[in-house]
Amino acid sequence: MLQIAVIGALLVIVPQTLATVHLPGRCPNYIALPNFNNTEFLGEWYEIQRLAVQDEPGHADCVVANYSVNMDGSTLDVINRMLVLENPPRRVEQRGYARYLDTTGRLVMIYNETDPSANIFDYYITNTDYTQYMIATSCENLNNTHYAESAWIFSRSRILSASASTAVNQIIQSWASFSHFRRTNQDQLLCSSSEQLALGTITLLMVLLTSHFLR
């Protein structure tokens, strides 16, 4: 049965979705998309693939990222929802915020900013057509011999179109990390049923809490 971790009426905030591999060398010179359209970029994106080590624990599938302008107008709210395939599987939500560093697709991002150990990291959107696909990456040099790279491929729908898939593969096939990409399960039945159950559980919790406080 799907479990949903809840504190009060809020879904638990979890660390950044696993999407990191360690490779020899130094970080590649990824370039953020110039003249970035930060309005067309907003909205919902479905994760299609991400970097992952083999036998990664706690597989996260049905990952959906949503970007919206914060009330202050200068930062973005970031919400990631996912199904973590553990035993039993559980629906979790990840919240953070981001800020543009310049007119390119380069952002600085942080998740769970109330945690003193939370890391702030650069988030490079290297390629997107805004309507079908987006490629994002983040990289950190660990030392003089190895680096840690994270990367995600997103789509505006659960299935990446053939033309968008071709465009994405032409870009990432030359990456040193190419063989480490893992496909994210976006099966309509799996994801929709878990989302409905999550919504129902949260609604029931809200009703119970309201009834308790009205006594």
C-alpha cells in the first residue's frame, strides 16, 4: 500500500531527488542557455530521465517538477513531487526555491532551506524549446581527480515526443555521463493512482484535523 509521510498537514520535505554520479576528471564546461525566457520556462515539467548509479536505493518515479514565481517576484518556488519505490512505496514532496543569476538559464537553487546542512547549488538549464523538452545539469568538482554530476531531462508531458527525444539524444550522447542516465517511470496508471491516493489521504487528514480543532 502506498504510504504518505505527513507532519501536521504538510508533506515531508526530502533531500534532492537522487540524480548524481561520480566520474573521473573535472566538471565539463556546460553552458547555460543564453537569452533565457524565464516566463515560458515556468510551469510543470515531467522528469523523463536522470543520472543515477546502478542499483540506486529508493528509486523515485512519477517525478513532476513545478516552477512558479514567488510572491517577492525575484525568486522561484520549486516543488518536486514523486513516488519513492521502497517497501512500501511512498509519495513525497520536495520544496525549495531558486534565483536567476543572470539572463541565461543559470540559477542558484536550494531545497529545505531550514536545514543547516542544506546545500545551495548552481542549476544550469543548457537546452530547452520551452514547449517539449528541457535539459538541466549541476556539477561540483570533488577534488583534482573526480567530480559529481547531476542531470535531468524533462518533458511537458509524461511521454517525450519522437522529435524531442531525437533532439535530446543528439545533445547528451557526447556527455561522459551519457551511459548513466536512468529512465523515470511515468506510467499513467501508476502515477495517476498514486496521486489520487495521495490527494485522498491529505484531504482525509485535513478533515480529521479540522474536526479535532473544532471540538
